[in-house]
Amino acid sequence: MNITISQIEALRSVARTGSFTRAARSLRVTQPAVSQQIAALQRALGVQLIEIVRNRPVLTDAGRFVAERAEMVSRELDRLVRETADYRHAERGSLDLAATLTVGNYLLPKVLAGFMRDRPKIVPRVDVVNTTAVARLVRDGDVHLGLVEGRIDDEAFTICPFARDRMALVVPVRGHPFSKRASVRAEELDGIAFVSRERGSGTRDLGYELLLERGVRPNLVIELPGGEAIARAVEAGLGLAILSERVVERALAMKTVRIIPVSDLVLDRVFSLVHLRDRTLPPLARAFGEYLCNDHDAGAFDA
């Protein structure tokens, strides 16, 4: 069964105007063309839709039934056109993202609020995982974009830095030899008890791994899956940590931890947007990437 939009529109127009001539005029086609479309629709459906009464087309019961459904089809087609235009202009659809814990928990809500202000019809879907898992989700095509705090050394990805982040050594406010120090040197951290994120975390890559690169070997006493848990472990005296200042804002406000610089280490880092270089982004993902990397105030997302 082959039914065309032209056939449906012909029936709708005849039903609305009560005339082949007026229907042809409204559709900007010839009267025979309207008659041919109606005849083809009747053959496709196997029912008579119109009968001629006193030289005028009158819908049969089947014709009224089909015409009512044709109105519904036409409304759905109009909706499809509108929604496709919204999709094309990045105003509708699903925005599929993966973000690392620091970005996802402390930065992404603000970013999405700004992006969605003029796009209320979009639906963000976010996986919050570590840097390694973000890279895997993007590579496997499960999400279009990843937001990371760590390094991804892979030529398959396009990487766009979009914000800076300040990292610092986090110490308890009392009970530790460093609690009252204004700063420390990297070598002083050798053998000191540390609490860290799991392997594959961008926070660990920059902090704990950076110390190892300098020949400094902290005593890693426990790995925890999130910054809040690590901050609480520092409060409890389990060890020190290197964390984003964003993560310890609550603990700093409550004065349960302090942050002190490591004088001979640069711990600042950037947050980056990543996507596969050879994969075409859908309009909404492309618009989000442009907003994040180009359109927003350069300092808006910085710590």
C-alpha cells in the first residue's frame, strides 16, 4: 500500500472546501490532479471516499473516517517539521554527555543552566565517571561529548580547554605537622600518608602521579571514589590530599581543613571538552561545544 502526502492533502482539501475546483485552487494544482490523487488514495485503501451528489463531491462514511485521520496525520507532519527545525537549530533533542566527577558535580550544573536558558526543550543526559571512563564512552559512541579534568593523550580526540581549575594540598586544621604551615615543598611529602582518588581519575593523575614523577613517594593509605569522601578522610586525619579547591569549599567554609600550596609544584589544571575527531557532531552537541569553548565569558567558569 503506497499512500502519499499529496493524496492525503487532496482529500483534506476536498473535505474542507466541498469542491474539486476550490481544493485545486488551495493546493495550487489542476482540478484533474486533485481527482487523480483522490482516485489513487481510494485504490490504495480499497474503499470509496467520495461520491458525486448533484455535481458536488460528498464524503462517504469511509471518506469522513479517513479525512479525520488525515487531519491527525497532517498535524503530526507539521509537528515533525517544527521539531526537525528545532533539532537543526539546536533547540530540541537529547544532549548526551559524560563528565568527570569534579566537572560533573561542581561545574556542569552551572554550564548547563547557562546553555539551557534559551533552549528549554533540550534534555541533558549525563554520565559522571572518571577520566578513563569518559574517554571510553566517547570513543564507543555512547555519548557525543566528554568533559574531563585529566589528560587524554590520544590523537583520535579533539580537545578544547574551556576553564581553569586550582588544585591545592588539603590538610586538616589541626593535629598534623603541616596544619599550621604556610606552604610545603614537594620533597617534604615523601612518605607522608595520602588519601587519593582511584587510578584513571584526572585528580589523581595531576596530584599523586605528579609527585611520583618528581621522585616523591607519598604513602597512599586509601583510595576513595569522590572528592567529598576524600575531604572527610582528611578531616578525620587519615592523610593529606591534593584536590580541586572547588571540591573542598564546604570543608573550608566549616574550617575543618586548610589548603596550602606546594611551593615547587604547579598544580593548576584545565578542564577540557573532548570528542572524536572523525565523528560528525549532531547540531545540539556542536552548539554546546561552541558555547563551552567559544561563546561564554572566558572567566565565567573559572574557580
